[in-house]
Amino acid sequence: MGAQLRVYKRRIRSVTATKKITKAMEMIAASRIVKAQRQVAASTPYASELNRAVTAVATGSNTKHPLTTEADAPARAAVLLLTSDRGLAGGYSSNAIKAAERLTERLRGEGKEVDTYIVGRKGVAYYGFRERKVADSWTGFTDSPTYADAKRVAGPLIEAVTTETAEGGVDELHIVFTEFVSMMTQTPVENRMLPLSLDKVEKEEGAKDEILPLFDFEPSAEDVLDALLPRYVESRIYNALLQAAASEHAARRRAMKSATDNAGDLIKSLSRLANAARQAEITQEISEIVGGASALADATAGSDK
């Protein structure tokens, strides 16, 4: 019994130490969510106005440009997948990877070749373990991205979009990330960044019935679109990175809260088992004392006769 009681106490100490760690990680994740939400809110007005500017240029000119023009027979597509650098976030990264896998299968079903770009060590490890080709990857900033990180990611994608397909370029650019809906809900989504769907932009902006003003473009509409292309891609990627960061922190907070609660339940269960073992040990000791006293009394009574 004594050995069993020591085992229970050792497990209780171990689980208690783990509970302290998960509780600390839960509090850290909760504090970072607020900052990430503020960054998402701050980046949204710029992205919205940039979308409106692109829409104005596209609707006000007949210029063919990779930003707004659909390819006659798209043959290649690029998919940017946003995952996390660290684990302990539940199914956050795996859900995003599954969404990217579904998108890739659909694009290949349409007869398109797919180039995969990945942000986050979890996605890189997933594709690396399965020996799948990755066009480019970036790590080290998923929990706190900056606009400089978005520019670094956007560079190769913009180059691929502006390059002819025969020379290794792509006709479409898609992004897969986890959208932050609320503290309890984060949803993996897939969006096509390029070519830009003007009807979708108008629907998102709530301006479908709004009449856009007429513009004169200097030096030309094509030059304006060339200038807007990198800004548009960078802003979309930056907003997606911020959404993904907020989702990652929320998922980690929820996972750590669940781990903390489970540790508490396990401690209660182990404490009950330890108490039962201690009680059985005490009962056995009392029984041994009573039995010894009884044997001693019997021996004494026999010697008196």
C-alpha cells in the first residue's frame, strides 16, 4: 500500500506542475488575442479602400492586367497556406492544411498545376514529411506578423503572377488561412486573391448599387494597376496573417484551457485514489495492531493458567 500511495502522490505532483504550465500558456495566449484583434481592426480600413481603388481602376478602363483579367485557359495556380510555427493550439494548423488539401485537389481536378507556398513550421513539416514539393516557405513570425513579413511573402507571389505561364508563372493566386470569427470560433477559409473578382469585392464592401465616380488615369490605367498590384497583394496577405495570428492565439487559449481543466479533473481523481489507498493502509495498520494486541492478550491469558 505504501508504494501505491507514493505512486499516486508522484503523479499528482507531476500533473500539478503541468497544470501550472498550461494555465500560464492560457493566460499568455489570452493577452495576445487582444493585441491581434486590434491589429486586424486597424488593417481593415486600408485593405477596404485599396479594394475600392482597384475596383475603380478596373471598371474605369479596358486594360488587361493580371490583377483583374481572367486567363482564357488558366493552367497554373499558386496556393499560399498559412499555418503556425508552434503547436499546442489544438487543430488550428491541421484544419488549415486540410482546407489547402481540398483546394489543391479541386484545382487539379480543373486541370491546373498547383504551386504551394507555406507560412509556418507546421505546414512546412507536414509537406516535408510527405516529401511534397513546396515552391517557397517562410517561418518564425506567425504569432506576431508585421507588414515587412507580408512584403517578404508577397514578393515571390507577385513575381509568379507577373511571369508568363510558359516561363513558370501562374494564372491564379489563392490563399488559405484561418479567419478569426470570435474567441470560440475560428474558421479555415480559402480566397482567390488574383485575378480580383470585382463582383465579390462589391459584395464584400456593400457597395453593389453604388455608382463609382469617373477617373482619369495618369500616366495610364495599366501603370496605375502595376503600382496597385503589389500593394493589393501585400495588404491582403498582411490582413490574412493578422487573422491567422488572432486565430492561433484563440485556438491555443482554448486548447490550454481544456488541458488545464483536464489536469484539474485528473488531480481530483488521483487525490481520491490516494485517499482510498491511504485509508486502506490505515485500516490495515489498525487491523494489524488489533490482531497483535489480541494475540498478546491470548498469550498472556494462557500463561496465567
